[in-house]
Amino acid sequence: MSTSAVVPFDLHLPQSEIDDLNRRLATARLPEAETVASQIPAPGPGRWSQGVPLTDLVDLVDYWRTDYSWRNFETRLNEIGQFRTVIDGLGIHFLHRRSSRPNATPLVLTHGWPGSIAEYVDVIDELAEPTDPEAPAFHCVVPSLPGFGFSDKPSSTGWSTEKIAEAWVTLMSRLGYDRFAAFGGDWGGVITTILGGRFPDHLIGIHTTYAPGVPDASLDELTASERAWAEDAADFWANRAAYAHQQATRPQTIGYGLVDSPVGQLAWILDKFAEWTDTRDSPFEKISRDRLLDNVSLYWLMRTGASSARIYFESHDSLDPDLRVDVRTAITMYPCDIERYPRELSQHRYRRIVRWQAAPKGGHFPSLEAPHEFLADLRAGLTAILTPCRT
């Protein structure tokens, strides 16, 4: 393809890839059960204190091998509309769901790790073609991050979150969207923040579930509950982020196991879905097994265990402390997310907050955990951003 072409991408993986996956699942070598298994009855979060429980993993591996259908997910992605383009020498894959409404607003939605474009497949149609005629409509663009999904894997260093944000501006411009809104959480929240801070001429506004304040901000003026949020975010990085430190320092080493073993890739991701969702015990209280396996299968079938981990090597703890966001901003904090920041801290960086919401429920994957509530909140945030643009 030419360096600026946008071409359709029709997905149909060879059956041999699926057959190979099933063979590996059938012959997987598993460790013994965790030593807390006999002491902590189900259900209960303590069962996961040493990682993914063996019984849960065995059950999910069996389901993946015998009942799950990759073809259903493949068909769904093709229905939405998939495309690729080359930006700075790297092939970028994205979903593009245009609205039929002439006044629809361009919107780029960015995922993080251990998520993927699978996070948005259940809400993208309603965003583009709302059943409520009074609700705003959006031309939705959902890119796969470099090294994730059907985007190319960088062969050299340099694809940081700053460069990805710049690439998203190029991508949206190629689609005819010189100005657009942006949403994201996790790494997608970092990229969305950079879009708002570095490219204000292109951004109508942003909505994010990740809104860190500037480093060394004083906690003295915070209420007790606000201080608890800030201290929990600090505790997460000090005591619950071994996965991030591993991927930031040795992504290649962990990548060998993730690319060679589908059970290893499943456990590495399932552990985070269990810990970061708003549930008592299992992520499947809120997220379907099929949708989680869509996500895991995307990592496994495209061999992205190492390449996706490298975003941590490129950008871990690298958000510019001096970056300020002056475009209109909506922020939602979900109660079981891994990093929650009180408005008193966030507003030092995000200086035009037009809507702040502490959601009553939800975790790190709100579009999968509670898609209807997520959709309502996203619309409310985007409406707050867009209101002055439509008067």
C-alpha cells in the first residue's frame, strides 16, 4: 500500500492457527494448586491471593478449547468495519464505524493493556447510531495500539505514548477528521491526555478514566476520602504492580512464555481482569467468558505477548509532569479501578474539567463490566464537552 493509503482489512485467520491453539490447550502442563486453595472457600477474593486459582483456569481452558468460537468474534469485527494504514513506517489497524447522521462527531477510542479493541465492540454501534434520536452520534475510530492486535509490531524503539498520540492525529486526518473528540482508559487514558495537551487545535475535548495529577502535589487540603484515593494509587504502584515493572524492564523475557503458551497468556491476562473488576470473586460475575477469550485470543493468535508488553518499556512512568490539558475535559473515576485520583489533584493537570463523575460501580474495564452504564456515562461526558461547540 502507499504510505498514506487507508485500505479495508477483511479478517479470516487460517484454520491451522485455531487447530494449533487447541492442540496446545489439550496438552498444556499445569502446576499444582495454589497452597491457599484448601484454606479459602469460594467465592471470595482471597482465593486469588497467589494468582489465578487452578480450578478456575482448568475450567476456562476447557471452555476455550471446546466451546469458544473465534469465528464469531472475527465475524463481528468484519461487520463493524476494519482498516489499516501505514504511519511512520508502521501498519496501524483500526475499526471505523461511521454514523449516518450528518452532525455526528468524530471520536477516537483508545484501549490499553491487557485490553484491546474488544473493549468497544459492544458499544460502538450504539455510539454511531443511537436508538435515542436526541442522543449525540459519533463516527467511531478504534485503533489497535502498535504491537497489539492487527497493528504491526515495532522493530525498533521509539513508539512511545507521545508518538502514538501523534500517529492518532495523522490517522484521524487521513479519515477526514481534522478535529475530533477522544476517549481512553489505562494506556488509552495516557494517550488521550497527551492528545488533549499536545494537540489542542485538533481536539474538541477529551474524556478519560485515567486522570493523574502532577507529581508532588500536596495532599494537605484533601478530605479523608480524597486522601484515601491518592494513597491507594500510590500503594498500587508500590505493592501491586509487579506485572508493570516486569514488562517495563524485561518485556522480551516474559514474552517468550506468553507467545509460546496460550495457558500462560490466558493466566497473565485473567489475573488482571480478576483483580481489577468490580466483583467479589470472579471477573465472570460481570464479563462474559466469550468476550474475555476474544481479548485473550487476539493476544495469542497474533503473538503479541512481547510486543504489547513493550509499551511499558517505552512509556512506563513517562507522562510529562509539565503537561497541561486545556481542552474541555470529562473525567470518570470508577470505584474499583486501579488508579483513582481526586478532582483536587487532577485539576492541576486538567484545567478545563466540564464534568467530573465518581461512578457508583465499575472497575478497570467498564465497557465490558457494565456496558449500558458505561455508555450513559460516556455520552454524558462527551455531551458536556460538545455542548459549547453546538451552540
